[in-house]
Amino acid sequence: MISADLIITNAHIMTVSAQGEIKNGCVVAKNGTILDVFEGENTSYHADKVIDAKSKLVLPGFVDCHTHLVHAGSRANELQYRLQGMSYQDIQLMGGGIHASVRDTRAASEDELFEQSLERAKLCLKHGTTTTEIKSGYGLEPVTEAKILKVIRRLNNESDLDTVATFLGPHVYPLDQDPAAYLDWLLHEGLDLAKKQAEFVDIYCDVGAYSFEDTERFLTAAKAKGLPLKIHSGQFEALGATGLAADLGAVSADHLDRVNDAEFDAMLRAGTVPVFLPGCSYYLKSTYPNARPWLDAGMPVALATDYNPGTCPSLSIPMMMSLAVMHMGFTPEEALTAVTLNAAKALKRDHLIGSLEIGKQADILICNVKDPDDMIAMFGSNVISGVVKKAFYINY
Ligand code: NIG
Ligand code: FE
């Protein structure tokens, strides 16, 4: 018998790899990685920890490739304004929206910000997310941007969640500084900070956020420093930045509610990962984009929560999968690939996570549903009954 740390038996496994679906099989983990995935009963391995999945669904840990998880305070009050008819942009123009989160995040100490964010990190794990990308962007000034990046790193080191840091210094223009002076900081010291403390840079190009011209300057400067690019674009209007980002070789372009044909072609050529964020359409009560053309073109389409206190205060990846199936043309299997392997591609980590394959990190979910259809059907319910993180079973 070969010794291992953990064996999951009697599992209905969706490997999200070339091995496909295994109706009844086992996953074996050792030293934080997957040692074997096979059909049938276990006759080769021994481990102290053996979990009988009782024919339930076993999946790779979810990868949430777009969040703004580190912020202080809440903006639940904005719900009432929006129910009374105010738009997201109206609230921002009044000094609310992102600016309200900036004020709260600046005022919080590093430890306060860490404690608030840690509660959310635990919630991610409870709902099956084992890796979360987190953006800065509620500082809009050097010291607070650095504080957010530090908290993202601390979450990685002091919780079971793996985090990936993205520098989103250009989230909106700050209210208390000359925009040109802030842009100058972003292009120099801001990018130096990103180079040291982040894996990606991102910019929000839209009405009420950065202009096309400033986006071009920022992304070009970031690329020259060798930083991998992401972009928020086409949420409210297509300003041309999606095509620009693809032409600059961006790893992902996110939101994509409004994209023209030339931009679609540019993304296809560049291999830029399209990331859809259906929680925003749900919470802002706007139209869902149709993902079918992107899926049919063979692009590695990803889905994420975009967790943030204003446009999607939900951390549930299964909820996003349900929205994508019911409103955006995904099949349940496509939605699963979008929150695992393709989301890992959007983070350049698909060699490490996103599927149950020998040699990959042992991030594994045991669900209390029998198949992906069942998971989509039970929208809004937490269907995760066990989480394995790097071969260790976490009991929530
Ligand atoms: O991705 N759209 C820009 N940024 C966030 C919203 C951030 C906020 O409202 O706090 C987003 O939707
Ligand atoms: Fe976002």
C-alpha cells in the first residue's frame, strides 16, 4: 500500500481535466498535492484520513478571479437609494459609492482592515472558494493602497485562503487630489509598488471612472515594466479599452457587458480571458450579457463574483454559476469550468490549480449535491459540505 495524507472515496468526480467525469472514483492527496485520481475502489493507497463522499459531487476548489474583498465598512444603505430609483452613478456623484468605501478604508487601521477582511475570507472558504484574487483600489492615495496590498498578503499567510493581489490604484479618480497628479503617482511610484506587492495591475475604464487616454497611458507603462494586465471595461459603456487591453496582451478583460465585434476579435487573437460578473447584473438589476458567442468561439470564458460592497456584495461562486446558466447561456458544465480551470487561467495559475489532476494543488470540494445540474438548481443554498485545502480537511 502506498501511503498518502487523505483519500476521498465513492466520489462523483468532475475533474475539469482531460480525464472528464468519473461517476464513481477516488481522489488521493499527499504533501499538499494530488497524488492520484481514478475510477473505482481504492486498493492501492493507505491514509489516516479517509472521507466517504457517498456518491456526492467532488470538485476542484473554486477560484474567484475578480474581487474587491479588502475594504472597510458596508454600503448596504445604498440599496435603499437604488430601490428608490437612484442609479449607481448618481450615488457616486453624491460622494457615495466607491468614494464611501475609500473614506472607510482610509480611516481603518491595518489590523481593523485585516479583521473585517478575514471574516470575508472565511466566508469564501465556506462557500467553496479556495483561491481569491483581491484588488486594491479603495485607497486612491499611496499609504492606503500599500495598506490594502499588505492586508491581501496577510490573508494569504494567516488564513486558509490563497490570495492573489492585483494593484487597482486607478479605480476612480480621487476626490481630494488633482487627477493629473494622482495619475503621475500611478505611472511611477504606483507601478513600483505594484511590481513589489502585486501579481497583476488593473484599471477601471468606464463612464465615471478612467478615460480611454489615461487607460492607454497606464496600461502601456505597466506593460513596459513587465506587469501582467487586467482591465475592468464595458460595464456601462464601451469606450474602446477592451480592444486596447487585448492588443496590449492583457491576461483578462472583465465585465464585458458592452463589447463591439472588433474588440471580440482582438480578444480572440490575443487569448485574453473573458471574465463575466453576473452578480453585478443581478444586484444592479441590469441586463445580463449573452456569453454564448464567447463560449462558441472556444474562448476560455471565466466567471467571478466581483465581490465588492457596492455592485455585488455576494461571495458565493455557486450563485454566480446559477445566474450564468439561467441568464447568460452557459451549460452547468461550462459554468463549472468557468469558475475553476478558466478562472485559474485568468490568474495565470492553471498549472497549479483549477482541476483535479495529478501534481496540482490538493484543493478539493465535497458537495452535498449529486451533479452539476443539482448544484445549479439549488441556487442560493450552500451546497459545500467539506473543503480540502492543500490536502488538509477543513471542517466548517
Ligand atoms: O467591479 N466597477 C468598478 N468597480 C467595482 C465596483 C466597486 C464599488 O462599487 O465599490 C466593480 O463593479
Ligand atoms: Fe470589479
